[in-house]
Amino acid sequence: STKLDLLGNLVAKVDTLVIGGGMANTFLAAQGIDVGKSLCEHEMAGTAREILAKAKAGGCRILLPVDIVVAREFKAHAANETVAADACPAEAMILDAGPQTVAAIADAFGNARTLIWNGPLGAFEIEPFNAATNAAARRAAELTKAGQLVSVAGGGDTVAALNQAGAGDDFTYISTAGGAFLEWMEGKVLPGVAALEK
């Protein structure tokens, strides 16, 4: 829900907003898509719909998963399958974005000049559900190294995911500050920074 507030502010400032991980499940559910037993904030559906409408009105493209990797167990190497985003079995959980979604994200990165990244695209802590995050992180790192992208990442899980992908050192800037990073992105006053500015 903290990130939903941020997304509401960001849609007026960015060209493309990629939404993955548990947050994507909330947006899919808000559009009437069954997300099975996935992590999802169903009570935030109204807020998600408001953000989608605000993005559409402001010309911000929201990129949600078009295909998903689902499993019935949350464990390493669990039996899984890739299905369309609107075809999650009722007894399954969405644990990663699928290859079509990764290709769309890579394409979006290629058309961007600046990337702000917060949060993994799936359950990156367990294989094989780290595949989308790893692929997207490596693409961002590749573009950054080529001088085509300024990449900024924030949050402890984000930094861990980028390092797991071997991409952390190639980003322009990374910070383990999660909540503070989100507040900075929202334009809120950070007490420590404000004190230094005096």
C-alpha cells in the first residue's frame, strides 16, 4: 500500500510504469482477473483502478504482466508453468513474470533514458522464480554500461535482487534505503537531508 501511493504520484511524471511482483497481482485483480492464491492486496483494488485511470488520462503507459509463472507451492524448484496473465489456476500462486512480459520490459528499457527501479518482478529469493528479475536487471545493466540508460535502484530487496543477477555494480546508482527511497521519489522532505541542507 505504501508503494501504491508512490505509483499514484509517479504516473503523472513518467512515460512508462512497469509493475511486477505482488503489486502486479493487485492491479490484475483490480481488473477482475483471478490471481488464485497469490499475494494480493484485494482491499486496494479501488486505488489500483484510480491509478490506471490517472495513467490513461495522463498518457503514462502501464506495463503489467501479460504472462505469468505459477506454482502450487512456494518452494525452490516447485513444479511450475507459464500461462497467460488471466489464466492463473485457482489453487496456484503467481510467483514470477513470464518471458513475454520480460521481453516487453526489455523493450521498454531500451526506449528509456532513465530507469528508477524499486522491487523485484517475482519471488527472486527462490529459483526458478528469479528469472524475470534477473533478465530485466541484466538488460538494464547492459544498457547502462553502453551509456544508453541512467539506472537508479533503491530498497534492500531490490539491491539483493540486482546483486543476485550480477547487475548491481553496473547500475548508475543503488541504495539500500527502502522507505526513504520511496519517500524521496514522492518528493517528501527527508529529515536527514533537510538537516544537512541548513
